[in-house]
Amino acid sequence: MSQALHPMLNIAIKAARAAGAIINRASLDLDLLKVNTKSPNDFVTEVDQAAEQAIIDVLLTAYPGHGILAEESGRAHGAKDSDYLWIIDPLDGTTNFIHGFPVYAVSIALALKGQVQQAVVYDPTRNDLFYASKGRGAFLNDKRLRASKRNRMADSLVGTGFPFRKGDNFKRYVQMFEAVMQNCAGLRRPGAAALDLCYVAAGCYDGFFETGLNPWDIAAGSLMITEAGGLIGNFTGEADYLYQREVVAGNPKIYGQLVQILAPYTRVIKGDEPAPHEAPALTPEIALAATVSKLSDASTTSPKRGPVRVRKAGAV
């Protein structure tokens, strides 16, 4: 790496590589892997747990006063009242990993007073290191990342994720899938949201959307996108997404068009607004005229991005 990295980013990279080494060793003999089921189609392995512990050990050795929010152990480690919060997914794409499908990653983000400041997503199968510091750009290894410049949905490649947990609204997702698919050049679903968001930052995808995600799936990738000149929000185009379990991202033009398509399917229903299935006649263009206007204005000016914020669990 040619540039001087922030000390906290360096520690995050060290932690991500330590977890990646554990994951790579385990991938050589998947038959010996012990797999438990958290819920139907939601798996955790001893590798997830070992990788998470390795990350936490590295982070808390360097910064013992920091807080931790991790997928497998929650807030059990670290300081509970620190302004610094590390948000960790030790193995995003566990289902891919246990099947030997090489699309999974380690995701680590650091938030300070609710704003994501540092981010690392490490793909151990390719030795690809995505990293970003707030205000200093996003990178893949030593290459600066830039969101794509496509401005027509018809030309865009869009990433997504399928609902897979019991209780997910499959009919709602099929409607979203159909609405987006009919307007873009192609949809992809590799199965690791942290990497999907990095691919938006790298310009491989022009946009991305998914429901049912948790903060540790999104936090690091969100900073990659904003530092690469992209936008990320909930289905109505607002910055409140980490705990809303819905996210849409893309370059500014495609983001705005995806928001138009996806807004009727939002779970962030305010006041006495009817749910989308209760108001099928409401067009996205009418509902989002003000939002789209603001997005269009933003996309024609130099992109000075607002802060990526982390809200406390349970907040609405």
C-alpha cells in the first residue's frame, strides 16, 4: 500500500487478515467443519466463531476501551459506553463458505459517535482488500475506487440478495425482483452483501438492493460506497438504513432510479401512510418527486457526501 493509512484502519486490516487466515485454512477441509443452525437457512460454523474471536482479540489489544458489535457475540465484548464502536461480520457469506462456493468476506467497520470512520472488507479467496477512511477515499489493494458512470437503468448491472429466513416476505421480494429486473440489464445474487457493496464502490455493479440485512452486513460497505462517490440509503432514499433492514445503493443516477422503483416496497412507513399493498395506485414518481429532484441536483454537483451514521439497535 503506497499511501499512509490511519492507525485504526491499519489495526482493522491486521484483524481482517488474521480472520482471513483462519477462514482459508478451514476452507481446505470443509468435510471436517462443524455447522450449527441459528435458524432455518441461517448457519454458523466454528470458523465464524474463531474468526470473530481473532478479530476481537486484535482490536481490543490495540484499543481496549472501544466497544464491539459483532454478529455472533453481539455486545458481549469491549466497553459498553465507548464513543468508538467496531462493527464486525467475521464471515459474510457463511452458506457459500460451507458449500465451497468462493464468495465470502470479512467485514469490519469503526464508528465514532455514530459515524462510520474506517472500513475494511477482506476477500480471503482472492486476497482482495477493500478499505476506506472517511474523507480519504476507498481503495481495492492500491487502486482508488470510483462508482460507475452509467446513467440509464436499462444499461445497469444490479446486485441483490434473496430472502432466505423463515418469516421473510417472499411475495414482496418477488414483486421487487420483477420491478427491477424489467428495468435493468441484469441482476446478480452472489450471496455476500459486504462484497456486493464493495462491487458498487468499484463500479462493477451500478446499483444494489436487499432487505433483511443487519448492521454488520452493511457498515463497512456503506463507507466504501460514499467514499467512491456513490449513494446509499433506505428504499425511500433516506440515510436511515443500518437498522431498517433495507438498503439501496448505487452511483448517483442509478441510485435515484432504484429509489423510484423500490420506494413502494419500503418498510419505513411513516405516520398514517398505507403499506404498498394497500395503495397500488400510488406511483413512485408522485411519491418521490421531491426526493428524486434532490438526487438529480446532487448528481450534477461535486459529490460532498454526508456522514454515514450508525444508530443504536432498536431505534426507529
